[in-house]
Amino acid sequence: MAGMADRPTLLFDVMGTLVYDPFEVEVPRALGMTFSEVLAAKHPTAWVEFEHGDLTEAEFLPQFFADGRWYDHAALLASFADHYRLLDGIEPLLRELAREGLRPQLLSNYPIWWRKVEAATGLARWCDWRFVSCETRLRKPDPEAFLRATRELDVTPSACLFVDDVAKNVASAARLGMRTHLFRNAAGLREALARLRVLR
């Protein structure tokens, strides 16, 4: 086993990295639209404001579409909440990290629905929901989202490994001096952790 002092502080994204994101498939299906149609019609800033904590759920739902059209709010909520699940291979990997004495910190752009993600997946068994945008009011790729995490954890950026499935977020972390991994699947992440001697 690598020495504890040699191993990086782990900062993990959540949606699309640890947890399945329903937005591209289940949400359009629930709305009776294609993904492209949803992207073209959704409000340009409402989701970001929701992730920042500037809108409550009750305020966000009527603003989902830019033109304020009626839609089934309950169907939209269910299309998210009913499909949150850990991605393939993630639970064994998190269990392995726990056996090695490592507990990743979650650095996520997400609204208050992170609590629904937790209820569905139980991520808190292995990770800390420490840095969620609706709570910190900071969203990746803003450098301050990463720097706040390093300050609170009392580590330097170079002492961190940041993992995300979004290239611009990874690039922002790398510019600060963090080690990074662009997530594609659990097997690739495990290989990256082994190369860094986080895992054996």
C-alpha cells in the first residue's frame, strides 16, 4: 500500500462521473421531446441559477422552458429522481478506496436535488458531500470552486486529484496545478488511481 502521505486528496465530480445523469435520455422522454428539442427550448440561465441556489425548486420548475410553456412538472421531477443510480463499477471502486482509508470529497455542480441523489445512491457511505454548488454558490469551471475546496481541506492544488467527465472542468483544475483525470468509465478511473499509487 502506498503511504498515506503520498496519496492525493480526491475531489470527485458526481453526475456523469459517479452517478448516472438522466438529463439526456429520461428527461426528454418524460417531456415527449428529443434531447435536441429540450436543449433548444430550455431557459438559458434557469438551471445554472438553480445550481447556484438562486432559485428554489418551486421557482425553477415554471422557468424550465424559456417560453414559460406548461408541462408536467411531476413528470420532470420523476424523470430525474427515479433514475439516479451509481454508474457501473463505481460502487466496488468506492469500496476499495474505503478499504485503503480514502474518502473522496464531492465537488459537484448541482441543485438541492443532490439530496435525492444521496437518497438513491447512498454515496455518503464512502464520500463527503462537501462542495455542492447550491451550497457553496460556486460552479465549476470557476477556479474559485476548486480553490475554496483546497482552502477548506487545507491542502495545495498540487496535492489533489480531481476527476470529472467534463473536459472544461478538468482543464480548469489542471491550470491550478491539480492532477486530473477525465472520466470515461470506472475501469479507466481505477487505472488512473493505480498509476498514482492511490490503489494497489
